[in-house]
Amino acid sequence: MNNPEKIADLKKVIDNIVSSDAINEAKKIMVELENIFSRNSDFEKLDHSLFNTFNDFLVSLKFVLLFKLSDKEIIDLIASRFDFIFNNPDYDLYRKIRYKIASLSSLEERDIFKEKIRQALLNNKMLLGTQKITVSGIEHDPTVSAWIKDYSIKLGTDSVDALKMSEYIVKDQNTKTLTPGDKAKLKILFNFFEKIKISSIEYPAFEENFVAILPNQEIAVVSGGRLEKVSQETVKAARNISFATYQEKTSSLLSKPASAKASPTVTAQAIQPSSTLNELEQMLKKYSESSLEYKAISQEISRLKRSELKKTQKIDAKK
């Protein structure tokens, strides 16, 4: 178990799982890690450093599978391991949490769960910065808890717009000693806190995603309580992606042995995932990160990367 090369390889695998959001692979490895912990009750005493390494691996996998965890497990992770979020800025915590919230049928239950998440952040003692900060005239260690309290006191408990949030991060007396990296982490924290403040009772469709066809026949997506029209270019790109996927499956079927009934004169050009990925990544550069187009294309890129990862793992398994 204490083999540096194997541990390094495992870290690479888990990093890939996190970046590609590979749910099935995360499940398999998490089961193996949990078995290691259950079989070695004295693990932490015997090798504290290795225990922490494996525990970090387990935490990473739990964040990938966040929507499958119990409410208590989610709350505990947010209260004690928000460092994962800061160290993985591309990980979308709210997207994962939203799946969990949407699974709760009662709007009251959703708000209760959100309140527990807010309290978990208010109890979070993780440090963000190196200098003490002043909250209501009293000096505090720069913990996640202290930052949220100061932010809420100065900007209020209602929804805070992006401009006021940015002004706080850039100009507030407490933030002046923060590095650019710490300020970026503070923005991640506040953005998540703002979303989790929104009441499901007041905005019942906030956690839902659905497509709507408008009276003028335009297509729109309702996401995060907002209605966003889908551009014709995005609709066309989505259709092309769907057609490419269809062609790839058809090509696979047609390449089966001659016993298949397909006519030998029929051919189909296989779609190369890497080629499709490159095209999508180039297209992604045309849009801002907040746009619907960016979100839609990003999701498709993640799906294709997961598909390629699975194929690679199957090839490696055969070697």
C-alpha cells in the first residue's frame, strides 16, 4: 500500500476523474478506498502521512459523487473540507449541490438543507489568508467563518450583486493583505454562498433546468431561475453533435462481422472524438463563461472526455 509510484499513479487517476467528472470510475475507486480504511482500523496511528494522503483521495471522490451522499455527509464535507473547492477552481460545487436539492420534493426541505449548508460555512475554521481580519471591531483569524460574517455584516444578508461583491474583495480593508490567489478563492466562496442563500420557496424553479419553446418558436433554457434564449448557432451546434454521436454509433454497428445484415456497400465515416473535442474547444473560446452557449458546450466537452477516458481504461485493461 505504501508504494510511492503506485500512489502517484493513483493520484493521477483521481485527478482525471475529478477533471472529467467520471462518476462510475469514482464509485469503483471509492469502494476500494473505503475497504482499505475499514480493514485497517489503526491506519492513522501506523502511518499518519499515508492516512492523510488516502483520506484526501477519498474526499476528492466524495465531491465527484456529492449528489449521491447523505445530507449529513455533504454538510460535513462543506464544514471541514472546503479546501478541495479552493484547490479545484473548475469544480462546480453548486451544480452538484443543485442536483441534491432538486431531489428533495418539498420546497421547505430544500430551504432547510440550504440553511444547514450556510451554517456549515459559518462553522468552517479553515484559514483563508495569513493576516487577522477585523469583524465588528474584533480581530479574528481569517477563517471561512470570519470572512462570511464580515461579508454579511457589511453587505447585508439579502442577495448581493456581483459589483458590490467585487468592490468588497478589491477595496475592503480586510482584503488588502490577500494575495490574488486568495482573493480568487474568496470570490469562489462568496459566489457559492450567494446561490445557497436563495430561497426555494420564493423561487421554486431556481434548482430546475428545463427547455422552453417560446410563442415565437425560439428555444430558451430556464436555469438558475433565469430564462435564457438559445442562439441559432448553439441549436445548430447541438444538432451537429447529436448527428456526430449517431454517426459514431452507426459506424460501430456497420463495422461488425459480415454476419450482420447490413449491405457491404453501405459505409459510414467514424467520428473521431479528439477531432470533435478540438472543434468544441475552439468554439468555446467564442463565448463568455457566463453565457448559456459556454455552459452547453462545456458540458458536451466533459461528456466526450469521459467517453475517451473510459475507452483508454478499457484498452489499458486489455494490455
